[in-house]
Amino acid sequence: MKQVRLGIIGLGAQGGTYAGFIATGKVKNMVLGAICDIDPAKKELCAQTYPDVPFYDNYIDMLESGNVDAVVTTVPHYLHPHMAIEAFKRDIHALVEKPAGVYTKQVKELNDFAATKPELTFAIFFNQRTNPLYQKLKEIIDDGEIGSIRRTNWMITTWWRPQAYYGQSAWRATWGGEGGGVLVNQAPHQIDLLQWICGMPKKVYANVKYGYQRDIAVEDEVTALLDYGNGATGVFITATHDVIGTDRFEILGDKGKIVVEDSKKLIIKRLNKSESEMNANMSWADAMKLFMGQMPEEIYSEEVLEFASVWGEQHIAVLENFAANIVDGTPLIAAGSDGIHGVALANAIHLSSWLEQEVELPIDEELYVAELNKKIAEEKALVAQ
Amino acid sequence: MKQVRLGIIGLGAQGGTYAGFIATGKVKNMVLGAICDIDPAKKELCAQTYPDVPFYDNYIDMLESGNVDAVVTTVPHYLHPHMAIEAFKRDIHALVEKPAGVYTKQVKELNDFAATKPELTFAIFFNQRTNPLYQKLKEIIDDGEIGSIRRTNWMITTWWRPQAYYGQSAWRATWGGEGGGVLVNQAPHQIDLLQWICGMPKKVYANVKYGYQRDIAVEDEVTALLDYGNGATGVFITATHDVIGTDRFEILGDKGKIVVEDSKKLIIKRLNKSESEMNANMSWADAMKLFMGQMPEEIYSEEVLEFASVWGEQHIAVLENFAANIVDGTPLIAAGSDGIHGVALANAIHLSSWLEQEVELPIDEELYVAELNKKIAEEKALVAQ
């Protein structure tokens, strides 16, 4: 197979953008195989924009048409696992949009089924993993350049959304439609990067604000306290009501510290001696000299790397990598099975706030689904009033 | 009274520094009245350095000598309330070192007693409140320039202390000697500033690490999640094991954001319209223009103020202000009764970590003392082994 014929399930904002990239030849080894949407208006749009591309109003028909080798699931989050499983059943490769699903139980079902079809490509749309800054950051951490991690701290409040955003459609920012707010819709990229680079925490305590500054049922602000189980701690903060958003990610290690500012600037401070060694050997008199700037040499060296980010390139890179994996086995940037970690962390944050206590990972999946269903039921009752 | 004769109780690092300031005429309206220390070596030192200043090995004797109008309590934290009360009983003014005490119950006793002697000056050594940066910051917040507070976030890990520091004396970093670690010894300044500028939280959840990177019984790292009870949240992080310390304080308000970097740089971002107004009126199309940098004008203006800090000046300012209040009623920078807030917050952080749950303020004071006494008993048992 030289050209992967991609079927797009859901021609919304993301699906439409990907279709455009592929139709204009921007994605190597990929062509538009078919498009599917349940909205009749999209059928007309496609007839005009992509007259040669078959259109379906039912994704199963598309999967069985013989027109697609692979699909991307640009549909509401709840649907990702089920649709990907249906694709795999028909030996169609699948690239799932983030998040992999709303709750880990459904994502586990997806992962388990995908594992029975190892010959198929299963990827997830974590385009931020293609960002050279985060790739470099992961490399530095993996290589142990700043030693073992003691503390992580990411404040990512650049996800500002006005009320008008939430008013775009009825399913937005509802428990039934999205299964959450900023944790499920906006922040999954950073939640994935955090666990990809620094690993998964063992315990989570969270203070989550539901409809705090927005007229929504779901969360618009999250403050989560992470415990990695080995002494290391972390804080993850995100919100949709900070119009002058902050994006600052700090990682403290035994051998240094890294600060990422605005996902553009990577500041790496490497200690000449590890903190443990300095701690064991430095006298208090020398420490005071250090505070007064009277030590003969610096205790660390600093490197600053600046990165430019071009919009769209990341998404094209994910599509291209997906095609390359299908065509020649090029390793995936983000294996589909990786999607469960971010969902697990987001679920733990929700559950901690619902139970008002620290929760251990993995969380009780059945309890999560039961609590989520309560929220959906309350929401329906509210709509019915 | 033109010259306040100060008695110094405890000629350690702080007491010795203050004595030096006063003896060299650096503190207006203040002279050295007497010095007290239980260590015979200090008596000899004083005889050489301050031959004209009376020395006492018992602070009660000093209080009753007629040589002092006021005292400063540069002694272990547990002793501050009791010694200040003894001074007030003898109509002697008192400046207590921070923290006001180890637990709120004892600080409340101090405040209650001080309230029966309104004619006496009761101050606390919060020298950081004299820092022009924090005075300016408080003014901006109090004037409502950035609106009502939604989030506070202070990471103050510049309190690096090597093991040698803790080894200086047996009482250091013990439950019996200090009643805590970084919360009680190093961070009280920032804990006070945080509550002075942003108010007291209503609930606290904390992850506290005891002897994490140091061979001590008490805490060397704190991550506290604050809830102000009105929707606003906060995070306070401090540690003594980060040799490349971070000092970053961010306050988000409805009308803007302030970031303080390294206690030196004050970055003030004032929104042209409040976030609530932008949220209510901005279309999603305009929001997207905003993200792409295509709006006709900036949504906020930025002001950056840089401050220089000269070591020692803050302490002299507190001593001078204390004297001025005694001499002519100049308002105090930090009234002694204010000391209880920082102790209450530190106690809440400890208690939350001991109970492994969120605690409400004011906390159960009796429970705190009981839990603290358990720690002291465990420590003694350990020493006895």
C-alpha cells in the first residue's frame, strides 16, 4: 500500500481541517478515501468542496464500502472507543482523536480489542508530542540529565473560552455530551505530555470548580495535587477563564531544573554537582557564601532553547506518521494504547473532587462510571425542569 | 520617652544582628538597654563587645531591672508567646520574632493578654512587609486594580538549607525544639505576606514531606492547596532542598494578573475590560481572532516595576517602626496580633497532612496540640533508643 485512503468520521472543526490538509496534498502517503457525517448540511458541503470523495451518513457503511483503509474519529469524545473498535473489526486502521474516551473503562475495552489486531495501526492524535520542544524535553528527562524528578508543576491556563464558545452546540460542556470540561476537551494535550515526560502519579487530590466562571455544568478550573509515590510531588493547574493565560511548566530534578515558558522557551539549568552531593558536603558557612553570591564558581550552567511553532504542522505530522506506520512500519509518535493514561489521570482528578478525598491510581473504574452517570442524570433532570 | 531602651532576649544570629544595628546607631530612637542569654559564652562576648550594656542570664530579671522599656524575643519559636506575656505583665513593650508561636492556641493566649494592655506596643518581626515591592502589591490588590481574586499561586523554594544547617544545634528541625520545619522556620514570611495581601483561605489540603531530602523529623517540602471559600483557589509550595530555588508569585483577578518574580520584579497586567465582561460579550469568532493575534487592540496593558532589596534595611525598618510606635504612636507595619494568621495557616497545612484530608479554618486547636505532642513524644522515644 503506497497511499493510505483515509475516511474522516465527523466533518466538524477538526475533521474539516484534516480533510483540507489531505485534499491539498499536504500529507505524504495519504489521500481522502471518504467522508462521513450525520449532518445533511455537511453532505452538501462535501459535494461542493470534495466532489470526487464518497460521502456517507453512516460510518459503518463507510467502513464497509471498500473506499477506506483507515479512519480518523473526529467525533464527540464518548464515541472514540466504539468507532475505533468497529473499524478494527473490519480490519481498518484507526487514528482516534484525543481524548481516547471519556472514562478508562471504555478506553480499556478499546485497547484490549486493538491488542487482538496487532497487524492494524492504532494511533492517537496527540499532536503536541510532535512539538520539538516537548520531544527535546522528554529526551533530557529520559537521559537523566536533571536526575530523578522531585517535583513537577504545570500551570496551563491559556485555554480561555468565552461563554459564546460553550453556546455553540447543546452537547458542549455537558456531562452527557462531553463527560467533562477543560479536563476532557482542552487540557488532554498537556495531561498527556505531563505523564509522557514525567510518568504517572500514584495518588491525586484535586480541587475542581464546576461552572465557576462559566454557565456550564462541567469544570472550568482544576487544581490537582499529584503524588508520584516515590516522594516526588506535582501540581497541575488549568482553567478556561484566564484571558491572560499562563503556560509555565517546571520540573525539579536531583541534578537540575527545567522551566518551559509558553511552550516556546526551554530553560535548562544543570547542576555541576547533584543536589544530594551538595547537601551532604556543603558546610553552612559555604552555604551562606552561596546565598551572598560569594562562591568562586557558579553551581549550575544554564541553556536556553527557543522554539517556533507553526500552526497546522503538528497535525500534518501526526497524519503523516499514521500513514507512514501503515505503509512501512515507521514507529508511531503516539500509540493508540497510550491514550488511556491521560484519561486515567483526568478521571482521577474528577473522582477526587467528587469524593472530596485523595484517590489512588488506578481508580475504581466502576465507581467512576457510576458517579459520572449520576452527573448525567442530574443534568437531564435539570434540562427537563 | 525619646529613646527606647531595648532588651534583647537571646543573642543568637538574629539577636546579635539587631544588637549590632542598634549599637552602631542605625536605629532611630532606639538604644541597647540590656541583653539576656542563658549561654555563659554570650555573657563573655557581651562584656567585650558591649561593655556598657547590662547582661542578664534570666529574662525575668532583665524585665524587672528597670533598664529596658521594650524587648525583642529572638528565642526559639515556642517561647515567643510566654516571654511577650511576661513582658506585658511588667508594662514592657514587646516585639516578637516570627513566627508568633508554634500553635495558634498559645498565640491566642498572647493576643488575648496583649489586648488587656492596649497602652503597650505589641509588634511582630515581619520585616518582609517593609519590602516596597510587597507594599506596592498590597496597595494594588487593596485598591481593586486587578479586581476580585480568583487564584493565588506562590512557589517559594529559595529556602535551600543543606544538612549542615540542621546539624548546628540539637533543637533545630525537631518537633520539640521548633514544632516544624520550613513552615515554621523559613517560610513564615511568605505565609504572612500571602494572607496579608490575598486574605486567609477557608480550607486547606496539603501534601507535606517530612524528612524527604534531609535527615530531619520535620517537613522539608510543602505543597498546599488553598480554597478561599468564594470560588477562589490557591497553591503554596515551599521546600528547603531546591538549590536553584524558584520564587514566583502569581495572582489572577477578574481585571488582570500580577506576577512577582524573585521578589524583585512586579509584572502587572491590567485588562482594559474585566474578564467577566469579555466573557459575556465576546463572540467565538472574535475569540479566535484574539488567539491568532488579529484583534485591533491589545486586551491589557502591562507595567513592570523592578525593586532592589538591600539586606538589613528591612530589619532596621521594623525596629525603627517599633520604636516610633512607642515614642509617637506611628502606626505599626505589623501589629503583633497579626502573627496569628500565619501560624493558623501553617497549623492547618500540618494538620491536613497528618489527617490526610482537607481541613477547615479555624482548625481544631486542641486536636492540633494533641497531634503535635504525639510527634514530640515519638521523637523523644526515637532519641532515647
